[in-house]
Amino acid sequence: MHDLAIRGGTAVLGGVVVRCDIGITGGRIATIAERIAEAARVVDADGLLVLPGGVDSHCHVEEPFPEGGFQEESWESASRSAFAGGTTTLVAHTPQFKGGMLMEQHRAARARAARGMIDHGFHQIIADPSGAAMAEIPALVADGVGSLKAFLTYDALHLDDAGFLQVLQAARRHGLMVHVHCENYDAINLATRALLAAGHVAPKYHAVSRPPVVEREATHRAIALAELVGQPIQVFHVSCAEVAEEIARAQARGVPVKGETCPQYLVLTAEDMDRPGFEGAKFMCSPAPRAAADHEGVWSMIRRGVLDVVTSDHCGFSFEGTRGKGKNGRDAGFDAIPNGIPGLAARLPLLFSEGVSKGRIDLVAFAKLVAENPARIARLYPRKGVIAVGSDADLVLWDAGRRVTITNDLMQHAIDYTPYEGMEVTGWPAMTIRRGEVVMQDGVVTAEPGSGEWLPR
């Protein structure tokens, strides 16, 4: 007798797609069979796909600001939004502030995340690789942190080459992955000063200040320094094919570098930031969305396997409010508008619709991009990211033919807008199951706050 049986669905089991029943006991997958006769509860999945629950290994949730206060997206609201979109695992970020330490922020972040409903881990941001701070890395590792994050831009987070090399060396000593935000800090500052001096302050100039070459150069440099140290890295949020080519060339040399992209680089463009008034601020993120012609280049890199993970890079700032996009005034220069867009719930529907429904990728590739590959890189596989006996029963039942127009209400996040408002997608989650518990059905999230688990990596 199983606790739960998912009966009659078409499941993605690693590299194959097969109609089968799935039996769940004690929160884990116990049986995969042609027919499971008995279970305490049966879910009829006839006509639905059964996919591994999404693993979003790049998001920002309830992070503190250096000046005080927190991001609007709490762990409770982030959990609701993730479940609504078919995601069951998040790996978020713990900040380090210049001159600050690591463990105090880590403990506080874990306490905040424990109030949510989703299983979670953390990347530790290193903004100031001082001796005292870096001496706390062994304690982080002992508590289950498996990765460091380096930013090559942003005043509050920027690492120069020397600092980045310190992070790479520390990661190599402790067996950690390094994730990198690649943009050239000095080039962006030079362009920003020139644009502002010329009176070019509107949101659209955000993209002008950080063109693809700025991302490409920093990606090349990050890979070269990682190759020098012998440290694996993953380049986050690759925006276009010319940047991905740097990763492809390194991979061809045998360098252990991975590439990740996000839905915003498949459906948004720089022109979205040129909307009337302040509306363009809703689409500002870094790297900036590129031209519409760049979308197919990113898809090509996905099909080649150069970019093998698609995450949300959820970093939500509402359009209104004191913590939102206009917190410095609607007439503020583009450099004073908070960067980041929300995307937890939209990630899987957008990628499925643009990828599977339009024939760009198949179901197996989709499951790898949104679940298996991020779980592998985050060292959560095979507990997470795959439908297999012994794995956590994290599943999403998917209605492949359902057509939905995205609205902000459907996103169920704390942010007051979605940049994907009005987009029609084909394919939508009907039910999300986390560790054998139905946590979302037909858009209604029923998980209890505090039920998420910490995932040591």
C-alpha cells in the first residue's frame, strides 16, 4: 500500500518518456510500474505529463539590503509562486556585505527560509574576500553550502581579478562550485557616466550601457582565470549566442565551465525598456535583454548543450512602493533603478511553450534544463531533479495542451507586476507535488508555512 499513486500519466524518466504509474511512500518514489493497484490516495494523471519538479538554482528571495531592510519577496510568497509554476526546489543567495562576515548572514538566511514551504539551499555570495571572512568557509561547507557566487560588476558586490582569483582558489580548496555574474564593471561605469552626462537617463539606456561585448569580455576573462586555477564554474544568465560562444570554445578545450540562461533572454528584448514613461523599468535586468534576433541564437546554444540550465534569476522589485523600481523617483537615471525582474512561476510555462510546444526542444531536454541539470550542478541529484525510485517525490503534473494568458495574479508572487503580462503560453501545471504532498492543485497552493526543508549540498 503506497501513500499516493499517480496513475496513467506520461512520465519523463531520465532519458525516456513512458506511460506508467508512480507509487509514493514516505515522501519518496517507491515504485514505477505499468500498474499500481493500491494506494491510500490515487491521482488520475490520464492525459497529463508527469515531470520532475522544477529546480530553480538561481533566485533571490528575501535578501537583506546593505542599507537595511529586505527584498519584498518573502520565502512564503516565493514558495507559493514556485509551486504555482511547477517548481519544487530553490537555491537562493546569501549576501556578504563589504567588510562583513559570512556565517551571521547565513544563519539569518536559513532562519528566514525556514518560514517558507519549499525545499531550499543557498549560494554564498563573496563580495569581500578578506582573510577573516574566507576563514568561515569551512563552517559554511559543514552546514551544507555547496557553492560560492562572484559578481564581476555592481558597486556593492564587484570583485576585481585579484578578488575573483581568491574566490576561485578558496572554492578549489573546499571542493565548491563557483557561479559567476559576468559583466565588465569598468566598461559599464564608463558608458554610464557618458550617457548620463549627455542626458540619456531613461530605462532604455540600461541596455546601451552594457552591450553584449561587456558580457562577452567578462565571460572570457572569468573562464580564463578559472582555467588558470583549475576550478569549475558556471556562468549565470547568458544573454546571447556571442557570449555562449566563449563557453563553447572553453568546453571544446576541456575546461569545466557550464552555461545557464533564463526565459527573459528568450522572450524579452531591449525594446521593452523603451516603453512610454517609466514602464521600461519593469524589464530592466542584468545582463540586459538583447534584440529579438538574438533569441534563436540562445535556442541554438541550448540545443547544442552549451547552455544546459534554464533558471528564473528571480529578483523582484515591484513597480510601486518604497522598495520598488521607483524608490529613487520616477525621474531617476537608469543607473538608480533597481535591477531585476520576477519570474519564479513563469519559468516552466515559458520554456515549455517556447521550447516544447513550438518544437525547438523535446520533453527530455525540457526536463533536463529545468530540473535534472540544475540538480546535478547543485549536487542535489538524484534526490532532486529526476523521477526515479528512491528520489524525493517532487513531481509536476502538466497539461501540455492548455493555453493560458499570463497575468500577474497567476504568478502568486509578492511583486505587483510580471514582465510577461499578456503573453499566451501553451502548457501549464495542473498539480505540484513536493515530497509526496500535493502542494498545488489547479492554481491553489495548500502547503503549510514552515514545511520546506534545508538541503545540505
